[in-house]
Amino acid sequence: MTLTAKQYQTIKLATVIVLAVAISQSVFYGNYLMPIALLIAASLALMLLRRKVKEVMADERDYATGGRAALLAIQIYSWAAVAGMFVLYALRDTNPAYEAVGL
């Protein structure tokens, strides 16, 4: 099965919409570990689907300009910040100050 770039972008948009709804519901019901699992599953699924795209998704100049190291640092920091936020939200019952720190 191969995908076009447009099909991949449509799937990616649908994934973001479903993630937004699922994460907001999880936070509303006080389940703070589910969003982390959903983010990991969605990222893995999109990574696998991206490999099915046979068209050119990005030019090498894009990666050279942005820098792979900078992109990786931003991604790692973003993942750590999101995971830390949900952990702090989960612990806010033990100390209410954790909610402010998580925000």
C-alpha cells in the first residue's frame, strides 16, 4: 500500500483532531497517563505511514537549513515537557502547587 502526500496530510490532520478530542476528554476525567500513551501511539502510526509515502515529502535543503541537531533537541524537549506536564497534573492531588508548575 502506497500513499500520496495529500492522503498522508489528510490522515495526519484527522489524527490531530482525534488526538485533541481524546486528550481533552482524558484530562477532563482526570486520566493523565492516557494522553502520553495516545501521543506515543499516534507518533508511531504516523511514522509508519510516512514510510509508505513514495513522493518527496521534504527537500534535503530543509533539513540542512533547520539543522538535524536543533530539530532533535526541540522534539526531545517538547516530549519531555508534555510528559512532565501530565505527571504534574496527576500529582496535583498530593500538592496543589504541582498544577501551577505543570501549566
